[in-house]
Amino acid sequence: MAKKAAETVTGRTALITGASSGIGEAFARRLARDRYDLVLVARNKERLEEIAGELRDAHRIGAKVLPADLTKTQSLRKIERAIASDENLEVLVNNAGFGTMGPLVELDPDTEEEQIRLNILALSRLTRAALPEMVRRHRGAIINVSSMAGMQPGPKTATYSATKAFVNSFTESLHEELLGTGVQTQVLCPGFTRTEFQRRANIDTAGIPDMAWMSPEEVVDISIASLGRGDVICVPGLLNRFLAATVAAIPRPVARKVLGLATKQVLG
């Protein structure tokens, strides 16, 4: 029996997690301009409704909000069902995530578990929920928001860096599995981006030079352009690409030492 299509204005939908601020909000605004109907997911219902209303009026699109805490099983299953039942879904942006800062021995283990559940479990389950319908229609794109942190050891961000390394490997692996299906995957690896992430992670940004920063809008525009070229890995910004190439080229033990010293110098 055919699935019932979700109500639509444009005939194509983009679902974005972590859509209430930062990179997620920037994706919502860009995809609304590109004439996608939106499904916006985050914990902050009031902020989601504000963004959805603004974008409906500005771009004459459909915009639905689904408040959810994706670290909670019941909420995650709700979003999985919404994804799996939407035959108009063309873009899934797995942006929701958070990081912690400090020596692992000093961090709350329950918070670390929530970080793993959100950054890994939720992302992988939502990706899995989107794939059958996308593969059936021979079109669709999944953008998994990772980080430069996933490309290197992360002293004082051990759990966060490890979760993002999973996202990188997971997305690249899916790319090979999906060859010939018409479904694209992209792993987006931004560096320092001016969002609420640093404040939530208790990161002191005073020592980070201005040249290292990008805006969420810049990151998203580069991601969309990269997706159009079929790139699997997107590292936005010349400086970030240089740093990624440099870290990849040096021996792993040296990289650990250098990054440990850099973390101590920049982040305390």
C-alpha cells in the first residue's frame, strides 16, 4: 500500500535536526530560499515555530515543527516515523549534536552518554529511516554535520572527537553503498563557526584568532555547493582544508602531541 504523502507546497521536503540555531537554522533558511518545504526538529518549540512562521511568509513554503529531544528514545522514534513516512523527503540534514570540554576523568558520564546517543545513535537511526524511500525514488541527499574534530585526535574533547570520527566513517561508507542509487551522502566538517556550540561546551574562545572563524551561512552555502558537485567530504574554508591536510600528513603520535599542546594553548 502506498504511503500517504505529507502535506506539501513545493513537492519536496527537507528535514533538519538542530534547526533552532546555528548551522541548523542556516540550513533551514537556505533550503527555504531554494524552495523546499521544511520539517524543523529541535528541543526549543517556541524558537522553531518562530523560524517556521518567518520562512513560510517569506518564501511561500510549507514549514512544520517537530519538537524533540533526540537523546530520548520516544522522541527519536517519533522523528524516525516522520522521516520514513514522508515520500517527499529529498534532503535530510543531521545537524543536532553537542560537545563537552575537559579531561574525560572530570566529565559527567551521563552527559557523555547523551553526547554519544545524540551525535551517533540519533544520526545513524535517522539516516537509516530516510534511506528506503530515497532509494526507492532514486533521489535524495543526506548531509551529516561532523567537525574538523573528527579528523584528528581530540585531547580534552575525546568523546566529541570520537563521535565525529564515527560520523565521518559512517557517511563515507554509505557513499560507497549507495553508488548507482541516485542518493547522495555528504559529511560536512566545519571548523570554528560562530554558533552557540562554544558557549554550551564551556569553551573560552578568547584565544581563537578571528581568521579561524566562519559564519553558519558561509558553512551552509559551501556545503550546498559541494553537494551539487557530488563531493562526499566537505571541509569549508581554505584554512580548515589546509589544517586538515597538514594533520593527515604528519605521523599520528606527532599529531596527538601537537594537538594536545594547541588545545592547552587555545582552550586552556
